[in-house]
Amino acid sequence: MNRPWEANPHTEFKRRIGQSPATLGVTKAGPECPDIWEMANGDVVVIGRDVTEAYRGRLPSGVSISPDERLVMIPRVTMTAAKREIPDA
């Protein structure tokens, strides 16, 4: 498959975008830690709940999920806490 962008599984974590899950109150220090991170190459990773199968049959028009992709849900507070650190362009 030849796509314009591919994930680089060898890049390293650079910095958290936003606040820690503990600070936001969305974890009890367990494995359920929704988070957003910038990678060393500038790409972004999101840690959240995999809801792919729950939404696969009801995606909006024009939205698709490739077999190697997952639909990940994070709490609104995680995204809004990261907003000021996400560039406009």
C-alpha cells in the first residue's frame, strides 16, 4: 500500500501535549491513562480507548478506518487541556 503518510514506529516520545491524566482526574494511576504526546519526528500519538468496532458500522459519510487504523476516544478534558499547545497551522 502506497500512502502519502506512514507512521514511523521507531520515533521516540518527545513531550506530553497538555496535562497528565492524573492532573486532569481521568485516571486512578492505573492502566487507563488517556494522553496526547508529540513524537520526536513531530507526529502525534493519542492514548485512549479503542472504539473502532462500536463505530465501524455508523461512520459519517466520507470517513473510513483502514484495517491498520483504530478509532480512539479520549475525554474532552484531555483535548481541551492540550489545545493551547497545539499550533494553529
